[in-house]
Amino acid sequence: MKNSIYLLMGALACSIAMSASAQTVSTGKTRAEVRAELVQAQREGLVPAPKHDYPPNAEEIQRNAEIYAIEHGGGDVTRMAMQAPVNAAGSAQ
């Protein structure tokens, strides 16, 4: 009987310890952070792009940025499109 009590107390202590450690684990990005990154990519002209041609080339980025600016109230389209990083081949990264 005494061993059963020790076993029960040990199991309880382990479960409490595992529960406490599970609460401190970071889960990564929040839904709001992902949404903000998506809006930023749309603003910069990186989205939408055809699925077969990704990443978009510089002309597509410029066109997408212009469409976004028209749909969402203007702004400096050239500045927004130029913020997208471009690799040596001329396409956005």
C-alpha cells in the first residue's frame, strides 16, 4: 500500500512537471503576424503570382504592386515595388 502511494505521488509529480514545461514552449508566429506578412507581400507585388512562375519577375512585381495600390487606395507604387528584394537573375526572392 505504501508503494502504491509513492507510485501515485511520483506519477502526479511527473504529470505536473510535463504540464508546466508544455506551457512554456513557443508556438511560432501568430495568426496576426502571418496575416501582416501576407498583406506586406501583396503590397510589394509578390502576391499574386502564377503557380508555375514563382517567384514573379520584376515586371510582374511592378504590375501586382500597381493593382494592389489601385485596389487599396493608392500610394507610391514605384517605392512599394522596389522594396521587394531581387536576385541576380532579376526575379524577386
